[in-house]
Amino acid sequence: MAGSRGVRRVARWGLRHGVMRRMVRRQVRAGELGARLMTDPEVVANPYPFYEELRSRGRLVDTGMFHATVDHEACTQVLRSTDFGVGGRMPENLPGVVRAALAIGGSWALGPAQPPSMLASDPPDHTRYRKLVTRAFSAKKVAALRSRTEEIATELLDAMAAKGDRADLVKDYAALLPATVIAEMLGAPVSMREQFLEWGEGAALSLDAGLSYADFRRSERDIDALHAWMLDHFERIRREPGEDILSALVTAHDEGGTLTEDELSSIAMLLLAAGFETTVNLVGSGAALLLDHPDQLTLLHAEPERWPVAIDEMLRFESPVQRTGRVAERDTEVAGVPVKRGTFVITHLGGANRDPAIFPDPHRFDVTREESHRHLAFSQGIHFCLGASLARMEGEVALRALVDRFPDMRGAGAPVRRRTKLLRGYESVPVELHRASVPA
């Protein structure tokens, strides 16, 4: 039995990542820029010069394997257009030999990269899912969460200060704050937040193309563990329902028949993981940027009303999500370039957010930038990030509280980037706090 499970896992890895991994490696050896942007460690570490190389080739570039763009207008067009969708990129939706091979590989883990995840679903399913959860992230709900988020920030900063003068801003703060907020929003136990972060890290790996077998196995293991926990949690909710969004989703499944069990679990897991992923990267990258640009931090101390703009500038300058893909559902045109049905288009959000046509002097970090709000860090169109307002609020609360509490904080070693390629952020940002004062 164990052997057959292993064979099925290898088959799934081959379908999802193995074939792609071999193709991309071949393209990288040939020097193909599109493939290098996806996997080359040098490029992933600092993609911005390579985005500019792609920009110099045109607004929409055929890289051989797919089309790619770093043009702000072209990205916006693709992301908003009904000519493009996300579902067609999944092996489950492809014809012929791939569908036959799925029978050998068995069922996929309910990860964020395949249906019924909202990230990988098109209307009408996507419309149905999103309608069920939108109200939980309304401007009114997010505003009501601000004071609680400030309390959580204070508690975490107190704990960080109590450890001594050195800290890791990601592990001790940036990760824990949004994990606590989303756990409370979903009615999940806060005591599980470290475990949620670990499972979320594994799930995040599944968003990258061409995973190694070891990473794929870790990703499936963590997604399956989160799924199993979520099913048990649904039973607890049925016994003691609350006012949270998960209770509403369980009711929609049990009474309205609006959701299947897989849909219910997929939505719940995505809300949990996505509820901290973007903010962890935003806070970690934002803190690192302020440490590297003390003049901008000085400006924010002097003019705190600039913080909302500063958060957008951080999202623009170091986009937590670097790219997203779409498939043309019919023959169409993008930026004057014909695009045939079935063509896969990668929109490099990190590159579009440094488009000089929109952002003058785009490689300069400037918390006073007037056009920073035009960034595409949260995507566009029907897949615009559901938690964008929540992430902005958490980012502002977290970073303001951090620099107000430790105004002379400084770096204590080189930050360490996360291994993920699509998601950009830090695994570790070591600092010396040099706290000026400790609350009475």
C-alpha cells in the first residue's frame, strides 16, 4: 500500500512539476529569459535588472514557453480581461493524456494552486465562492479590527523586548501578528498560529512551478495536514457555532448546499493561509526597506500622516507576489500583439510595479510618491486580493508600532530571503532593538 501511494505521488509530481522542471531547466541552459525569471537563483534573488531586460524586448514578449510582460498597462489589461482565465492552466482541465494520467496519480492535495481554490477557479464558481466571503473583509469589518490589531502588536513587541536586545523581525513579529489576526477572524485557536505558519509555508511552495520532489512532498504533506485539521475544526464549529466567517461557511455547506465539502475546506484553508502570507512579506520587506533607507524612516517619524502612502510604496517596491498567470480563452490581442487561444501569459507584477511609464524613477524607494497607489501588488480584476484592505491595515499598524517602539533599531546581519519564487519576502530579518524606552 505504501509503495503504491509513493508511485501515485511520483506521478502527481511528474504531471505538476517534473515535466515543467525539465523544460524550464533546458530553457535556462539556453539562456531563455522567461525561464530564468521563474527559477534561476540569481534572478530570483534580484529580479529587477532582468525585468528591465524583458521590458526592452517589448510590451508582450513570446519567450518560447509562454508570453510574458512587465508592462503596467498590458498586465492590467490581461488581469481585467474576460478573454483570460485561470482554470485552463491546471492539468486537471487539460485534455487527452494528462487527464488519463490523473487516474494513475490519484487525487491532488487541496492546495491553493488548483481548483476548487479561488485562486484557480473561473466564473461561475469563482463568483459563487467570493460572494460567500467578501463581507468578512469589508472596509467596515477591517476598520473594526484595527484596535485589536494594535493590541496584538503591543503584546508581540512586549514579548520581543523581554527577550533582550536582539530579535528576528520575521519570526518574532511579522509572522505572528497577521497569523493571530486571521486566526481570531476565522474562529481558529490562536494557540495553533505557529503550526498554521508551518503548514502555510508548505502550501506556499505549491504555488511555484517546477518544484523538486522533496519540496512537492513537503507541500502535499502540509496541505493534507491542514485539510485534516480543518475537517476536525468544522465538527467543532457544528457543535459550537460562532459569529465568524468559518461558521457562516459551514452553515452554507450544511444547510444551503451552496458548497461541497472540498470547496468548504479549500476556501477555509485559503482564507487562513492567504490571511497571513501577504502581510508577513509586507511587514518583513517594509522593515528591511526602512532599515536600508533611514532618511525615509526619519520622514515618517516627522510626518506620520504619510504612512498609508508608505505602505503602498512598500507594496510597489517589493511586491509580495511577483507574478501571476492567465490563459487566453479565445483569440485576442494584448498591447497590440495577437494572442491565440490557449496561450499562457505571465504578468510579472514586480516588473509592472517598476514601469517608468507609470512610476518616475521607479527604482527609488520614496514614501512620498504620489502614484504609489497604482501598484498591481494585489492584482486586478475579479481576482483582486480579497484581503487587500486587511493587509494594508495590518502592515501600517505593525510597522508604525515597531518603529515607534524601537526608534533606533538597526540591522544585525544580512536578512535571509524565503525560498519561494512567486512569493517574495524574508525568512529572517535580524535586528538589534536598542530600545529607547520600555512601557511602564
